[in-house]
Amino acid sequence: MTSIEFDTQTGEFATSGDFYRARGASAIMRAANFPDDLLAFLQLESLAVLQSVRQFHCDMLVEMGCYDGRAIEVARSAGIPYLGIDINDDAVELLRRRIISEGLQRTANAVAGDAGRPEQWRAHVHGEVPLYVFPFNLIGNLPDPAAVFDALRGSGGYGLISAFNSDVWTTEVRRDYYTACGITLAAVERAPYSGVRFRGADGFVSQSFSAACFDRLLHDCGLEAVASAQNHLGQCVTVSFG
């Protein structure tokens, strides 16, 4: 069992257990749990990834928090290699089985690793201009997104970052989605980047970002947007890690 407690010194909630290393990937990425309202955001993301691959002549697609490899179809369409990275061992094994079953061993791979610790997976990145994809508001699940971007800055290539906005409409869609995933929300609070942060009793956390504060996050990390797309749920921003 896991628990959530409030730390009066830091003003943060501390959790025991690790939602994302355990059941998290299958819970929040299972297509059956997606409300219809989220499909437009997923479509926007796929198109933005493909556009960035073509616009910036990327020669490898690296998907963080890959689960079952949603972006592998974009890599296949673009004719470039694919690497999926996830901290959940079961998700990585699921993707490896898919790669084998579809005969993609020459062009696709999946490895277990933490997005913020490139030393765990950098050896598997073979492209000279990779596109690092942070899909489906993954940065809202990270305890310190700035630290992850700092770890990748200067590594070469580009990063495409998808993030939910802080609109009331989006917050309600997110709430319905997390409920469908079987997540018991223990707290709903103001996020550090001016959005709304949900916390679950088992270590789940997800925050959204206002447009201004998302820009501030990139600025604080020394990153500049080179392309962007948005709809009523969020935005997909491409930055240079060169």
C-alpha cells in the first residue's frame, strides 16, 4: 500500500511507492480509458512530431515514456529509426514484443531508463539529429521537468514537448480521464507553473501549464521554441537541444 503525506517544511506532498514504475504506465496509457475529448490532442501531437521530423531533418525518433510505442508509427512513416524509453519494465517488454511481432528489429528498439538520466540510454541513440519526444503531458508527470531538460541540453537534436493547458475545460477533461484510469485523486492544487496539479494516493502526479509559465520553464532551461502547434487542450512545442 502507498500513502500521501503533506510536508509542512517544503509545502509539498510526499508519496510512498512509485506509481509510474508499477501500474502507472498501463493505467494512464490504456486506450480504453481515453475520453473522446483527448483524441484531438493525440492527433495534434502525432502531426506535430511528423512535421518536426521533416522540418528539422531528424534522423531518429526517441520517445520518452513510450509505453507501447505510440510514436513508432510516426517513425515508420518518416522512414527513420525509433527508440522507446520507459521506466516501467513491463511497458518496455510489451513494446519489445511488438517490435519483434512486426519485424521492426532493424529499425526499432526499446530500453528501460529514466528520461532525466541520459547515461542509462544514450548509447542506444544513434542518430546525428534525434528528435526527443515527450508525449501526452509527460513533463506534467515529472517531479522536476527543468532538471530533465537541463540533462538533455547540449546533447544535439531537438525535443518535442506536449503539455496540457490550464484552461478550466482541460482540467475537467483531465479529471474525467484520471477517474477512468482508476486513480483516486488525493489532492487538486495549484501547480508550480501556474496550471492545475492532480495528486493520487498511490504516487500519481500530473500538472498542466499556462502558456506564459510554459514559456518561462523553457526560458529557465535556456531553451527556445523553434516550432509550435496548439489546440483547445494544450500545445506541442519543439525546442533545440543543440
